[in-house]
Amino acid sequence: MNTEHDWTTTPITADILRGFLDLEPTTHGLLPHRLPAPARRQIPDEQLTLAEAQPSGVRLAFRTRATVVELDTLPTKRAYRGFPAPADGVYDLLVDGRLAGQATVPGGNVHMITDMTTQAYELQEGPVGTARFSDLPARDKDVEIWLPHTEITELIALRTNAPVEPPRDSGRRVWLHHGSSISHGSNAAHPTGIWPALAAAAGGVELSNLGFGGSAMLDPFTARAMRDTPADLISLKIGINIVNRDAMRLRAFGPAVHGFLDTLREGHPTTPLLVVSPIWCPVQEDTPGPLMPDMADGTLKFKATGDPAERAAGRLTLTVIREELARIVDQRIAGDPNLHYLDGRDLYGPTDYAEFPLPDEVHPDAAGHRRIGENFARLAFGHGGPFAAGAA
């Protein structure tokens, strides 16, 4: 008998999903969100609307003896008019924690951005497709399917050639992380290759990734969502989006950081909380935003367009951000011994930039993500780190 076609269809429900904060029923299936509905109602722009619906860190998790797994999805892919079409997003399948297969789903919807400045777009509708994995070991095993971090993914159907059951309780701690497009996974090659996923695997924790491309803006609704989300460990990577959007001055930035931390502590009063400043990014170290695309050499790069002389008037740069974050944490730590600070240049600094340059001058490539993940795992989860087992 050809057991490949002796299918079991398993409803996709919350008990076999990880890394999401909300599930929205759609006309096709389920759409995982990384912000809850009350927060989504307060989102001020299309950038965050798209980013939070891209399932960075979201994965299906189950046990099965199946040797073949099929996942039907409807992707929505972001493209820019006048630029080559993006590569299809990658689905990573892990068996007992190890990468055992990859797949893509061609087609689907296209969110075509027609103006990079205003983010105006057109939606081009497309069909449902299937990510297929075969030749899996014929034994009981833990399976995870990490969804593409680069495209919105509506979940339609899960088929296997053996029954599926929810995963066993791993007993691992839950790490809740918030950051920018670098945490979201920009320029990483596949979903388990983004630096938070690499660090989580090395640290033996369950990741809940609230890295939002272009949207780590100290938004109060994000703070409230994190306050209300169960977590054993929390980190905030703050700064680069605020600089590259020229969104605040120094006078507003400090109180906004305090307010975000105060909100988190309402729900997590003693949870280890790590504040991480920006990684090394030469174009914004000492030049304020806004950041603008630069096609001078025929490839997409970014440049900061502010006037460095205006730092004296409160314009923010990465250097200023790091100094202010270190000051704030130092000020608060006497009353909050579970609060910690990590200089982002210890994750990726000038020597890392020399070895793994930022291809567009802002986002690391796959090798850069590996370096950041390795350094975070060593500094946060390693011996003496704020997230080390038994540290709190």
C-alpha cells in the first residue's frame, strides 16, 4: 500500500502552534498574528500591519510517525514595483530539533508596493499552494514547521500519512523578544536562520519573536501586549528604528523607554529583562535620520540624511541612543535587580562589520545573523549571563 496517499488531515489549532499572540479566522483558514487584536486596532501605519502579520518565529509543532507532511497555505508576498520579484519564502521543517527539510510555496498574493516613501501598494491575488516534506524518519518524533519570516502566511490544511498529536511539554523557558527588522530576520536566508531563532536554539528556550521590520518604536500597545504575554525571559532591542525614522528627540526618548519598561513590569515584575542597544551600523552611528533608500550604485542601500550638527539640539543617533539606554538601565537597576543592559556592539561591532559587512548598510546577511545569534547566546544564555539557567 502506498502510505503516502493514506492521508490524515489535522485541524490547525492553537495547540499545535507556537510563537503567535493571536489567530484570525479568514475565508481560507487561519492567519497567525504577532500582536493581539486590541494592539492591531491601534497600529498607525501599513508597515507594522504587514510586519506583525509576517510570522517570524511562528511554527507548527506536533508529534507523529509520518514520513510525508503537506501544509497548504496562502502566502502574501511583499514586492516593490521596478525591482526583481523576491524569492519565495522558505518553510523549515525540524525533526527533534534538527533541520530536516525545506520547502517553498510559489504563487499566492502579492502586496506590490508602488511607492517606497509612502508605502502605497496594490494587492494582486493568487492561489493557495502546498509546502511538501517527504522521506522523514518512520518513527515517533517531534516535528516543527517554521513559517516564512518574510511573507504573510494563511494556514489552510495540514496533511500527514500518519496521525498527529500535540507536542509534549518541553519544559523549556519562554523567551519573549522585541526588536526591529534585524530581529524580524531581514536578509536571513530561512526562518530558523534569523538570529533570535539561532540564539533560542543555542539557549534551549522557546522563542516568541516580536521583531517587527521598521516598527520597534516603543509603541505603548506593544508594551501592553508584552505585559500580558506569559514569558520567563524578556529582551528589548531598542533604537535603530527610532533613529532611522527620525521619530523622536532625546527629550521624548528617555520617558518613552521608562514608560515601556514600567508597562512591562506591571505584568512581569521580577522576570529577567534585558535591554539591548543597537548593533554597529556606520551610516547611523553619528548621523541622524531619516534613513532613505540609495540606488546610486544600482543596488538598494540605505543612507542617513540628517545633519550631525543637530545632535546638540536633541536629534538622535545610535551613539546617543546607546548612551541614553545605558543611563536609564543604570538609573533603574537599584530598584530592579532583574533588569540588565547589553551593548549591541557586543553582538555585532566594528570587527564583525569588517568580516561580515551589512549588504544594504543596515541589515546583516545570513552570516551576520549567525554571528549575532552566537554572540547573544554566549552573552545572555551563557555562564554568568542574565538568561543563564538559575540566574534569576
